[in-house]
Amino acid sequence: MKNDYIIELKNVCKYYKLGDTEIKALCDVNLQIKRGDFLAIVGPSGSGKSTMMNLVGALDISSRGDIFLDGQNIEHLPESDLAQIRGKKIGFVFQTFNLIPTLNAIENIALPMIFHGVGKKERMERAEKILKEVSLTHRREHLPKQLSGGERQRIAIGRALANDPEVILADEPTGNLDSKTGMEIIKLFVDLNKKGKTIILVTHNLDLIKYAQKVLKIADGKIIEHRKIKQQKVK
Amino acid sequence: MKDHFFLAFSNLRRRGLRSWLTMIGIFIGIAAVVGLISLGQGLQGAINEQFEQLGKDKIIIQSKTIGPPGSATSEKLILTTKDLEAIKNVRGVESVVGMLMKTSFLKFKDESKITFAIGINPEDISIFSEMQNFKVIDGRNLKKGDGFKAIVGYNNAVDEKIWKKAVEVGSTIEIEGVEFKVVGILGKTGDPYNDAGIYVPKETLREVLNVNDEESEIIAKTQSGFNPSDVADAIIRKLRQERDEKKDQETFNVQTSEQLLTTFTNIFGIVQAVLVGIAAISLVVGGIGIMNTMYTSVLERTKEIGTMKAVGAKNSDILQIFLFESGLLGLVGGTIGVALGIGLGKSVEFIAATALGTNLLRASISFPLIFGALTFSFLIGTLSGVLPAMQASKLKPVDALRYE
């Protein structure tokens, strides 16, 4: 039976060493994220929100505590297992898009499937479908440098959906976009959430919080607020 | 794996200019190695053929001088007709041919040259022709009773090759002011010395040059059923006794054609190894170039590596992509190098054939050479990429993504 919580953090701490000084980026964090949630993580620069995203996304390991992803404790797993978990269960969307410049739009979308052993035919069929979902079929063969910022981010979202993950982790996804394009991207997240995806949106733009269902505020490496909010429709 | 190869290839394509510059090191090295080996193999093959023609049953006796046969000046060093007669009596010797080779002043029409005149006993001409692969293509060969007659190598009979005007049957060539009538033209042998030669009856040459009983080179043929090296040993013993010389202090050299070939092959092998070794240095430099490019690439693409890891790439995936990339640099560089090397070998062959008139220097392009060169270049590329690829694969995703 599936666990109600897709992500659970139990007493998680993350320390960084800076010379002889130990910096506590996160301290005794306990968090449960339900399947299908749309959670906005907010906080000022250096508050620990990126650290939390890295831990939740299995990009980094904690200094203490346990992190459960879909019921599985991902701490102490070898890097190869973590890579497989990232590829299958989490889709990343970055502020700077992070598309591979030598690959065209459809190849960028198909990239995670390569590392997941999906055959070329199936890979291209699925990528084609995703391309349609993000409304960029006409940009199929274009390289990232030939796309606008909004189009690049749509391709990045398409790539995040490649292996049909349950969780989409978006780190400042509208940070490099104008407000109109940014809203189009947020609308895409809302639509994906409606289709059952768990969305975790890390942002310092307080205007975006209202489109989420829950908000989590972090300051000085601690959760200072975690509550439900009234989700507003994207105009 | 095919997909990893595609990812590697697309990266190389993106860095077109840098990829080409990196490959220069490899293709210069491979071109030099392929060119030298192909020419070396061709030369070795041609020499083997020459020795085949000479036959395994021949024993060559020369004086111990540094220069070519006929250059001995000291009385003690010179081989004589007496030595030749002594060799005839050695058990196992079927026949013996002696040659007199002397640099002489030659004149044809208004042109003069200082070159080799070769004296052969007309009675020995058939065995000599068989050894040297001589065939008369115009006129006739030397025969018993010929006096001031000559046969000439092929190149003498071609305009502007040795003489401005081609020598013909019936022409007159002067040796040290004495006229010799040309009675035959020899076919091309491919050996520039043979093709430039002027052959006259030995006794007549002795008279003209005032040389008594000198023999510049003696070739003995072994009787069938005898081992040439045993017969060679017997010749050494006989000559030692005849010339009153002690063991290891001989003034002459006796070698079977097989021993000569082995000696030549050994010396040639060392020369070739040194040349190929020097050429291989550029391959090492090329390898370092690839390593440098790959390290730069890892640094430039750190964020890309982080992204690939974030979307599910394992360390082994990253390792493979980078190894394919460096291997491809080597392989493509090697392919161009092989093509250039073949071109280089064939150009040298062409120049040697047209300018020097020799077909000894020919490029031998074999499948193992091409396959070996390509495999070697791929390996150099891959090995040069191992350290950068390992560095790339071990990057922590979180650190790689943060890299600016």
C-alpha cells in the first residue's frame, strides 16, 4: 500500500564546513509532504531553502536525520541508486533552465529516458507527446539557443516530466523570466498538479505563493511556518 | 551505449574548432607512423624479393672495407683471382662468379661522368644474370670472345636519365678513353645501381684500368644438398688458410644470402623502430592535447554534468560519455592520420620511382596496419580521457549544479 506522504524528513540537519567553522544550513527539520500537494517553499537568501531542495531531491545527503522518498529511506544509499531515484521519481526544473546546448528540444526532453534505459522508439514517442503537452511541437528541432526564455523553461519542464515522476521540484523557475512568461510557467505547474503531480516550488517571490496549496517558510535553517493557504487561480 | 556515443559526438561537433585543433596532434603522429611503417614494410618486401632472386644458395664474399665493393685499396684487403680459384675448390661449391667494380671515367657522345664500370667474365654471364634478374631487352648479352663490348643498365637507355641522349645498341661508350661498343640493353630491375650499370668483359676492363687480379666481389653458388652456411664456413677456413690469416682477424667477409638478409633486416628493423619511435613522440603529445581538452571540457561542462546527474545519469554514464568523447577525438584524428599517412607513403613511392628511378621504395598498405593504427589512435584518445572522465564522473551533483 502506498504511503500518504511522498516525502518525509525526520530530524534532518545539514552542516557545511567553511574552513574551521561549521555552518548549520538546516537544523532538526521535520516535514511531511503529501502526494498531490502543491507546496511553495519561501525564505530569504541563505535561509536553507536550496539546501532543503537538494536534500529532498536526493542531490545531496544530510549530515543527520532521515529522508524518506515514497516510503524509502534514501539516506545511506549509494550514488548509483540515488541517480536512479532522481531519474525516476523526481523531475527538476532550474532557474537557469540547464538545457544541454548541443541537444535540440526533443532530445533534451528525451535525455532522462536515456539514463533510465528507455529504448529509442519509445523515448521519442514519449518525448513527442510531452512536447505537445508543453505546446512546443513546432520547436521540435530547435537548439536551446534558438528558443526564448519561456520556451526553454517549457522544454525544461518537459524534461522533468520525461520519466513520469511523482514529484516536480522547481527552484526559482520564473526567476529568469518576465512576469507574463513566468505566469505561463506557473499555470503549467498548476495544471500538472491537477493531473496528480506533487509540486514543490522554491521561490523568494512572495507573489507566487498564492498559487500553491501550502506554504513553508524557512529562516536560519529552520521551518518557521507550514500552513495551508487558499489556492488562487492563475489568470 | 549507442546513446552515450551520440551524446559524446554531439559535444565534439559543438566544439568544432577545438576538436580539430586537438586532433592535429594525433593525425600528424599517426600519419608519420603509418607513412614510415608502410614504406618500411614496402622496402623490406622489395629487399626480400631481391634476395629471393639472388637465391638462398648464394654466398657473397667481399673484402672487409667500409666502402662499396671495389673500394679496397690496401693490397692486404683486396680479394684476388687466386682467392676465387680457391673457393671453386671448396666442397659444396657449385660455381663461382667474380666481379670487378671500379669507378672509372666514362664518356658518351659529349658527356663525361665518373661512375662504376663492372667487369664480368662473359662465361659467367648467365649465372650472373640469373642472380641479378637481368634480362636483355634489346640487342644481346655478353658472350665468350667479346672484347671491347658492353651491355648497359636500363636507365642508360632513357633520355635525360643518366645521359642526355639515350644509349642505343651500336652506340659507343668510352671507359678511360677506350671505346666499348654497346651490344645490349638490359630491362629495368628497379634497383637504381643495377639500372645505371655498365657491364663489360672483366679481362678487358682489367687491361683498360690496369688492374691485375683483383676481384671486387665474389658470389659462390652452393651445390644442392649442401647447407649454404656450412659451405660458407668452409670458404672462410679455406680463405683463411690461403691468405694466411688468423681467426677473427680476417680481411674478408663471407655471408650467405640468408645471413645478409638477416643482417640487413636487423639493421633495418632498428632504423625503422627509431624512426617510428620519434614519430610516436608526437602521438604522446597528441594524447596530452586530448587530455588537456578533456579537462577543459569537464570544467566548462560542470553544470551540464550536474544537470545530467540530476536527471538520472549515474557516475558510469558520465564516465562513458567522456571516454567516448576522448576516444572519438583519437579515432577521428587517427582516421585522418591514416589517410594522410597513406598519401605520404604513396607520394614518397611516386617521387622515388620518378626522380630516383627505383621501385625499391614502395608503400605497402596492409589491413593490419590500418586497423592497428585506428585501434591505437582510439586507445590513445580513450586513455588520455580516463583521468578527466573520472574527475567528471565523481563530481557531486549538488556541487556540479552550483558551479558557475
